[in-house]
Amino acid sequence: MIRLSELVPPGVIRRRSLWIGFLAVLIPLVVLLTLQYRWLVDLEQKSGLASRAAMGNFLDGVANKIEYTYRSEGERVLNVPPSLLSENKFQKIAYHFKKKHSRGRSGTVHKALFVYYFAEEKEARGLYIYDPQTYSMVKTYHEETESPQDRALVRAAIAASSPWWVFHSEGSPHESAALVVDERDPRNRVILNPITNDEGLVLGIAGMVVDEAFFRSAVLETSWLKSAPNCEQDGEAEDLVFTVRDSNDEIALSNGRLEEGEEHVRRAVPFIFTDWTLGLSGLYSSPEQLAQTTFAFNMTLSLLLALFLISGIIIALRAASREMYVSRMKSDFVSNVSHELRTPLSSIRVFGEFLRLGRVGQDVKVQEYGEYIESESRRLTQLINNILDFSKIESGQKLYHFEQVDLATIVRDTIKMFEVRLKHNGFQLSFEAEADLPSLPVDSAAIGQAFNNLIDNAVKYSGDSREIRVRLAREGSHAVLSVQDFGIGIRESEQDKIFDRFHRVSTGLVHDVKGSGLGLSIVNHVVKAHQGEVTVESEPGRGSTFSLRLPLAREAAVEREQPEAGGQPAIARAGSD
Ligand code: ADP
């Protein structure tokens, strides 16, 4: 049976599973967002309609109260018993009006109360207006009324009552006892109640001429105020403007200023004053605008949350992917190091055996094998040093001891240790040093190790080339130590990464060369601890130049740790990177 990991590289499988995880979260999130969007759009439409309906309900409430005020007053006051008309008992009618009509603080609903009597005798027939001063019914003739206002009032009362004469004269029974409104004269609107006897015959009309001033000053306001608490329960009252427009569309009453001049919801006043309208509007926006704003707010909130969620997922996935990468690097590291250890060890063992068995006759050969053993054990020491240093750097325990030293000496000593290896591998190494380079404050062991790592790499990655150039020069306030080889080189995309711990270029010739992936990360750490920097210039197939730039003098902040002149060397600790 063939395993999937044998067909597809493990890195690809891991990446694929990360992507699957990401999509498994992303797809439901997108579905959820889409559903929420549709739901919010729906809600936007409905909440616009709903707040319009709520406004309409409020206006209906006000309208009902106005109607109730007039109907209840009309039904109570105009309900004159027919017996009083037939027996011509006008004084009693006056008494009925006096007793029944209600008086508010700012006046009465009506300007005038009257009875129109359809008597058979001509003298008795006509309009009788109630006089509240004398509590009597006064027979009134249109032509005899002097003031124009009163004439208009009388005319309106007669005009409203007269049509009922037809019912009376025909003798046909009138069954409906409902109140009737006549609004032909907007200044003198009349509410009428036909007075019928037991047979339904219309004997006369009881009526009231409605007072517009009272409607404006008392009825509207109290009806509105009585409805307002219901509206406030919804928490919207303070954001609403209530308006009443009269028959000329002028604003008669309002609790605020209309923003756009138009109410959002309007209702005609029912029963009487039917050419007046009640209106309600949002103080700043229409219900639709309000719904849109709420929609935009909710949508932005959802998108922001989704964005946070996606960012969180991406961060988590990146961390997971990084962890995977590091764990892969670590397992590679273990196998690479084992390999690195095994090769010199087996050489040492073989050469050691040769020597023990005395198979080597010539002194030259003995010396050669000895050199091999020495050089290989140096490599081993170097590798172990790298591992130990790396672990110190990682745990932040790496200490540096700074002393004024001649860099060229360190370089020469290190090159010397490589002599055998270079000779056996046929390498030409040249070293050029600027003559008057001053000594500088460095940790000789650390810098020696860093330089050692660079030479080691130059040897390892030289390919077919056998030339290495080492230069030491001064550049301003820095000493620059560079190692140049003419080997396989490094792609530009890899040049930053090679300083990361465990990182090894995974394609091309490098595959054949063993290494731990720690060398350059240690170089980088050492150089930073010296306040310097390491740079690389490289071209694939042409070779690489690694340069260490080290300051000739340490900066003041670090200088504080320097001992008194001639005392112990300075110690600095550099954290792991
Ligand atoms: P390693 O033990 O693998 O040599 P290093 O940290 O020293 O680890 O180097 C990291 C990687 O950088 C190497 O695996 C190699 O791919 C690349 N590299 C380092 N030095 C050179 C060089 N002189 N020429 C080409 N590639 C190099």
C-alpha cells in the first residue's frame, strides 16, 4: 500500500491541512455574513414600515380623542327630549342646555347652542338660540341679526338645519339618531342632532356651532398630550415633531420645528374639522433614513467583527504554520547534526585504527593521519561549540567578554586551524589585512567562532572552486572582515533567511552538503552583541562574500560596563534573537 505522504511531500500536506482549516472557518463565516446581510436588509425595510405604523397609531390615537370630545359633547348636550319641543317648552330646553354642556378652563366646545323648531304654526317655527346670560332660548331671525359674525353664525345654523324640513314636511320617519356635521362654513361648523318623536318624525334640530378658538387652544393640545405618554413608552417621543395643519395647510400647533417642512405621516382629523390634518415626523430623519442608519451601523459592526475574526484566524494559522516550520526545522536539525557528527567520528576511528595496528610505515603518513584526526576533531569541537552556544543564546545566557585585541591575530589563528583541511581539499586561501588597523574591543572566542563558521561555510559551499579570499580593512569607524568564496552562491530570495536558526537552502547543490543550520544564526548574534552587522553579497554560481562590520569603539551605553583602566574585561549579555 502506498501512503499519501510518499506521494506528496509532508510540507504540502501540512499546508493543505492549514488551508482546509482556514476554509472550514471562512466558509461558514461568509455564509453567516450573507445571511446576516439579508436579514438586516429585511429588517431595514420592516423597521421603516414599523416606525411609520407606530407614528400612524399615535396620530390615530390623537384623532380618536378629538372625535370623542365632540361626539360625547354633542350626544350629551344635543340630546333634547322631543317632548320639550312638541309642547313648546323652550325654557326647559334652555335648562337642558345649561345643565348638560360642559365648560373647560378656557371656554366651551361651542360658540352657540340652538334648536330649530319645525312647528306647523309659522310664528313658532324657526331658530332659537340659547342665551347663557339669561338661560333662555331666544328666537333669532337672520335678517335682524346685526353683527356680521353673528349673522354668519345664524346663517350657518339655519343652512345646516333647513334640509331637515323636507323630512319633517314629508312626514317620513327618520330612523338614524346619529349626529350630523355641517362644515360648509369653516368658521361656523355645526353639529346637529335631529329631534324625533316616537314615530321617528323629525320635530326639530338641536345643534351647536363649534368654537374654532377652543379647538385650537384646548382640544388639540389635550388630545395630543393624552396620547403622548403612549408614544413615550417607545422611547421615541422626544425625537418626534407633532404638527397640526389647519384648512389652509398652515401649521396651527407644533411641539418643534420641522426639518424638511413635510411630515412623514399625516392623518385627517375625523368627524369635525375634517379639512385639518395631524402630522408626525422624526426630528432629524425619516423612518427610512433612521432604518438605513441603523442598517449601516449594524452592517459595519458585523463586518468589523468578521474582520477581527478573520485576522484572529490568520494570526492563529500563521502561528501554527510557523510552529510546523520550526518543528520541521528542528527534526531536520537533529538528523543533520547526527550526520555531521558521524562523518568526522568515523574518519577519526579509521585513522586511529590504522595507527593502533601499526600499519602505517612512513613517518609522513603518520603525520598526515595525525593531522586528519586533529582537523576532524577540531570540526567536531566546532560543531559542539556551535550547539552549546546556540542553546546559551536561546536561553539568554550567552556572555561576552570584551577585550582590546588585534583582529588580524584572531583571523590568523583561526585560519591556522583550517590549514590541514584546506590543504587536503586543495584550497587556496589568501588573507589581506590593512597595516595600521587599531585593536578593537571584542570577545576573541566569539569572533573567532563567527569567523570560523564563515570559513567553514566557504569551504562547504565552494562547489568546484578552490579559492577563498579573506580581507580585513577599516571603513570609517568600523573594521570590516570579509570572507569571499567563488562557489555555489545564494539566491537573493534566500539571502535574508539564511541568518535564521535552522534555515538551510533546500534546493540545488546544498542538498549534498551537510550542516546544522546554526552557523550563520550564531554569526549574526555574535556580531549584534558587538554592535556590528553581518552582510552578504552573493550571486548563484558566482560565489558569496560575507562581511562582518565591527565598531572600533563600543558605544557609551555599553561602555558603562567597562572596567576601570587595566582592570577586568567588560562583560555584556545579548538576548536571543
Ligand atoms: P549550515 O550548517 O547549513 O551551513 P549556516 O547557518 O552556516 O548553516 O548556513 C545556512 C545556509 O546558508 C546554508 O545551509 C547554506 O544553504 C547557506 N550558505 C551559508 N554560507 C554559504 C556560502 N558561503 N555559499 C553558499 N551558501 C551558503
